[in-house]
Amino acid sequence: MSTYNNLNALVKCSRCGCFVEAEIECFFGYGNLISYEIGDRYEWRPRKAVQNGGRPEEGNIDGEGYTQCPSCGKDFFVKVIVRDDIIRSVEPDSNKKPYMPD
């Protein structure tokens, strides 16, 4: 069973539209409950394929994240943008349907 990492970041809730400081579960890379902030270097599993936590080509990935809005209580998915192994930004993923109904 794989674990995830946590990213603390400001993100716009795709459900209520509020900008919130969210704790985002990141489901890629070396999952070990590591806490990250925007600007941190992301850790990868050595000698593993990307789908198993390994480093993507040139350290670039739009990784999957999941969070719950502290304002409205609804969940939503995000894209965690990593470039050159550095967490650059986070944005709502409008292509991935949340678990909780509206």
C-alpha cells in the first residue's frame, strides 16, 4: 500500500470559488507523508518507474492531488505542477470528478 505526501498551498476551491489555504494529498513521487510548500524540491524513489514514485523526465510532472475545502467542506482534485523537481504551483483539476456530490 502506498502513502501520499502533503502540500500546504493556497488554491481556489473548484466547488465554492473561495481561495483557501489547503492541505493537499499528493499521489505521486516518493510517498512518505512528507510535508511540502510551494517552492520545495520534490522527492522521488530512486530507480523506480514514474508510476511507482520514480522521477519523471527532467523532473517535470502535473501530479494528482486531492483536498477538501476548509470553507465549504467539499472535496476536489488538483494538479500539482512540478518543474525541474521544484513544486511551482497548484491548480484545480476540472477534468477529475470529486467524490462528494454537490
